[in-house]
Amino acid sequence: MTSVVLFAAVLLAASQQKSPDAIDVPDRNPLIVEADVHYGRRQEGRVGAVANPREIALAVSGYDRATQAPDSAEARWKLARALYFQGAYTGQDADSQRAIFEKARRVSEEAVRIVERRGKGRDVSMEGKSPGDVAALVGSDQDASPTFFWAAVAWGEWALASGKLQAVRTGAAEKIRDYCETLIAIEPDFEDGGGYRVLGRLHHQAPKIPILTPWVSREKALQNLRRAVAQNPRNLVNRHFLAETLADGNAAERAEAIGIEETVVADAPSPGHLVEELAIQVEARKDLAKWKK
């Protein structure tokens, strides 16, 4: 699980003199503009931490139609973002969740390929490039940060819905790791330290398997999650994920975990992403009930 924050539509301002690396951005797609309105209403009609499916379904439909534009990374990462919310917060059954997250994974990959093609337009191959190298090539693209973030989220949710071991065997863990590291290299504070948050969660949740995922590390989980909290201590998901990782440790770490979760439960959820943070508080209460036994 991860937090979801409503992104404002950001336009690349045209300047009188463009650098050779400047990327032309077409006028806003009206389908995306309309879908943004529905996405902004995703909390309307909620019951507790369960969203009414109507508005997010309209957002998904609008973004889906917008993906008919073959070079629109924006339509695709926004569709992945909306599908995440639909799958995570509208009371879907397990089979429906898997189908939703599978689609999110697919369209997010399309967005990544579009962003990478823009980088390749500078006659530089992405083949064998490190996350840092990729970030250097595509970082000026306004769609790069949200594309890599929502691709990492989509792959993560798909992995949880499909089974961790199966996901590891298909290379999902490496994909999530590389996308997070690329995002961190581009914009470490994006989505309240979202790259650190998802990467830390990956290191905590992914099974450590020789040959397949020998790099998985609880130490790296804690390191990245503390960095996420440092980016935005207010973010409930940052703190919740850190607490759940600490709870696996020694007595002092478990005590710290309890203290953190108590603050998560006590804080007022953000009005801007109320459903998401109410859901985190439900999970935090469950943790506290279990840890305090």
C-alpha cells in the first residue's frame, strides 16, 4: 500500500528560446482534463475508508479513452494512478483487484516506454543504463517522475495481488527497485519521498531468494523508510511503513514502532486524500492491537 495524492495538471510553459533538449508538450487533452475532475471527486460518497466506486470509475474511463493518443505518457500514468485507487479503496474482491492491478501495470509500462523514447530521441540508447543514467536522460521530461512512481506502485500492487514468489520470479522486484531508484535520482522529494517509501517497502516485503533477490535487505528497508519520513514526517504512509518494518526487530525497535503507529492513529487525516489515510489508520489500529498483546 502506498499513499495517493491528487496531482495538479502541470504544463510546460513555452519560452521564446528553447534549449536543444526542450520537449514540446501538446495542448491538454480534454479527456484528461475531464478525468482529472472525476479523480478529484474520488472521495465523494465514501463509507469510512471505502470509496464509492462511481467517480473513480468515471476517472478511469476518461483516462482510458485518453490513452488512444499513442504518445501520451500523462494519460497512462494517470490511468495507473486511478486504477490503483480503484483497486485498493473501492472494496474490490481478489480477482477484480488482480485484473485492475494487471491493467495498471501494463499501462504504466507503456508510459515508461514513452518517456524512454523521448530520451532516446537524443540518440542515446537506454540499453544497460543504470537508474542514475536513465534519470539523467529523461529527468527534464515533466512526465518522468509521476511515470516512474506510478509504475513502481502498479508493479508493487500487482505483485501483492499475484503472490510475492510468483512476482519475484517474473522480475517484478527488480523492476520496482529500478523505477524507484530512477525516481529518487530525478526527484527525491516527489510524492513526499515516494521513491524512498516504495523502495523501503519493497526491501521489507520482498522475499530474499538466492540468485533472484539476494539484494533484499531489512537494513535498506529501514534506511529508505527513514529517508521517506525525513522528506515528509507528516505523511501517514511513510510512518506506517517504517513502523511495520521496525516491528520485526528487537525490543527497542518494536517500542519505537508502537510509538510511531500511535501517532499515525492520533493524527487527523489529510482532507485531500481522506480515504487513503483513513485506510492507513485502520491498518495502524490492527498493528497496535497485535503488537500490544
